[in-house]
Amino acid sequence: MATSERLETLRRAFWVALIPGAILFMAIQTVGHARAGMIGADSHAYWMAARFPDTWYTRPPESRDAFLYSPAFAQALWPLGQLPWPAFQSVWTAGQAGVMAWLLAPLGWQRGLTLAPFFITDVLLGNTYLFFAGALVVGLGRAPGALALPVLTKIAPGVVGIWFVVRREWRAALWAAGVTVLIVAVSAALAPAAWLAWFQFLAHSAGERNGKANLLDIAALGIVVWAAKTGRAWLLAPALVLACPVLNGYGPWAVLAAIPRLLALERTERAAKALDARHEQSRLPMLVRSTGLSTWVKAGPSRLLQQRSGVHKIT
């Protein structure tokens, strides 16, 4: 059996072996959350915040229906918050499922369905991690402003935006920052007192952070910088997970669902660079002919470049 055939057999065996574990994990998580009354616990807090602004920042972190995000997030959810709770939860869950299906699509439906149960915790709680994963992919693709979502909710995960700075993609960096600032400006104009309350809440919460959280943030920053320098976009997913302020449970790991799409972006970027390189190589003979460098080999490039002032611009 050829090496390639053996590797393919091992890959298939790996994916088949994941199926029982995926089913068992989903069953344990679903039963556990149902017994604890935690299904929709986080999304209910968002519904409450969108429907009753007077409840913002009135409950301590980790308490039921505590709203911890910026006023802009609740304001954006206001139209959806006017729905009854069961309808809100249905729309929210459908949105999570749709984003997850899109993120895992590059794997194919069979492998996608195999991995999906491992991200069920975020769906059960109704948190924002799958939406973070979608924002990460879209932000690195065509809409850098999508990274405003993690910044205006959990704040620290916005560290993934350093990717643009390290790679000197200034236009994307300005778009990401500009969209975030614009959202803050509009939101603050509508509810200035709410923003003041949020800043006070953040200041109080920052004083309760432990050294472990700070170390995780530093690790996340280091991963983002290394990912940007080496062109490994997929590493932004685990970096975002590490930057999340709360890592209890399996919910935050739903961000890893972004990896198939991020790997696809990497492949697209490499293919584009290879195409550009081939295009430049194909242009060189035409430039040689058009500039009369038919004696390049005989005279040598350095001599001819000295004789023709414009030729040094060839790249």
C-alpha cells in the first residue's frame, strides 16, 4: 500500500473514531445543561438587556441575567429583543447554527457534522463565541470592521486585530478601528450615562482580575504576533479563546470552529501570491524584449542596468 493511501486510511479512521465521542459529548452536555436549567442562560441575559435597559450592570458577573457587554451590543439587539423570549431564543439559536454550518462547510458535510457536536455548549448557553468565530473569519476576509464585535463585548479578544498592524495592513487596521469608534460614538450619543456605567463596571472588574488572566492575555498577544509574522491565520482562533475573560466550561472553545475557514483563507492567500509570482516571471521576458535587452546573457545584467537608467525598476 502506498504511503498516500495509508495516510488517507488513517484520516478516515480518525474521523470515524470521532463519531462516538462527538455523540457522547453532545449528550452529556445537553443533559447536564438541561438539568441545571442553563439552556439559554446567556442568551436570556441578552434578551433581558435588549428589552429592559434599566437592568444593565445591576447584577454582578456570573449571576443570572447579568449583562456585562457594552451598551452598543444591547442597542443592536433592541429589535430582536422586542420578540417574546421563546421567539428570541429560536432566532438566536438558528443564527448560531447557521454560522457554525458556514464555518465548518470547507470540511464537507460529513466531517462538519462530526465536529459540530463538540461546539454544542455555546449553542446550549446561547453565548457569542460562534459569532466571534464568524466575525474573525469575515474580519480577516472582506470586512475588518466585523472585529468590532469581540471588542465591544468581551474587549480582550479584540487583540486579534493586532494581526493587521504586524502585517502592516494599514487600510484594514483603520477600517477595524474606524468601525469600532463609529459604533461607540453613535451608541454613546444615544445613551451616554450607560457608557459611563459600563466604564465604571469595567474599572471595578479589572481590579478583580487575577494574574492568570493577565498571563493568558499576554500569551494571546504573542500568538497573534507570531501568527501574523508567519502567515498562520488559523492561530488567531486559539489566541482569541485565550483572550476571553472567562474560560470556564467548553463554551469558548467554539471559536475553534473558525479554523477550517481560516485555513481556506491561508490557501487562497498563498495561491494569490504564487499567481502574482508567476505573472511577474512571465512579464520579465516581455520587458527584456521591449527594452532591447536581447544581449542580456552576453553583456551581463549589471552592465546593461548601468547603461539603461530605467531598467533598474524591473521587479
